[in-house]
Amino acid sequence: MCEPASITALTTAVTSAATAAAPYISTATALASFAQTSQMASRQEKALQQSHNQQMNQVALQQQQINQQATEKMSERALEAQREASRLSVIAGESGTMGGSNDRVVNEAAFNASHDIATIEANRLNTQGQITAEAQGIAARTQSSLNSIKRPSLIGTGLQIAGGFVDAGTRRERNRAPTVHE
């Protein structure tokens, strides 16, 4: 069996070693937590940026498609107006009614075509405005999500490490203080 004095000495040695190692364990834990939280924040940020880029690419594609469709519609309408003007001129020439009334009909057809083209352009601009607002919303939501990512604080980690050393020092002082036995 072990003598009580040996047990007390062993207990004191183990307690002293644990007290001495505590601030280093606390430091390692704080640094590991900092690194893990930093990695997690970086992964979240990267995922949000990828999502944002994909959404903005979709917005750009929509805008391109809208522009292309509007251009095609305006070209079709302008070509239709030319055909209509030609057809009206042929009809007027065949009927022998060249003059004021024919010019009025041709001018009205040209006006209608211009009005239709202007309407197509206005619709394109309105749709582009909606898509631009959508893109701004995507950017705002992404920024809000980026701002809400929990990032570790170097100051907090430093305070946590310092606290571990202060606690260890306090424990050492308590262990060194003579105890009063009754």
C-alpha cells in the first residue's frame, strides 16, 4: 500500500501539473475554435458568392433574351410596315387614285408601325427595369447574408486565452496559500 504522504505528494504533483497545463490547453482550444469558425465562415461566404454569381448570370441572360426578342419584334414590325406601304402603293397605282387620300393611308400605316415599335421599346425598357430591380434585390439579399455570417474575433480569442492564464495563475496562488488546519 501507498503511504498517505506519498499519496498527498502524488496528488499535489498531478494538481500542479494540471494547473500548469491548463492555460496551454485553454489556448489550444481557443485557437482551434477560432480556426474552425474561420473556415466555416469562409465556406459560407464562398457558397453565397457562388449563388450570387449564378443568379446574376441568370439576370444577364434574361436581359439579353429580352433585348433580342424586342429587336426581333421591332424588325418584324418595320418589315411588315414596308410591305403594307408597298401593297398600298400598288393598290393606289392600279386603281389610279394616286394622291392625297393614298398618302394619308400610307402615312397612317407608317404612324401605326412607329407606334407599335415605340410600344415594343417601352415594354422592353419596363421589363429591363424590373429585372434591374430584381438584380438589386439579389445583391441586397446576398450582402445581408454575408453580413450575418458569424466570424470569429481575434480580440475575443485573445481575451479567452488571457482568461485561461489568469485562471491558472489564480489556481496556483490558491494551491500555494497555506491552509489553516483546526
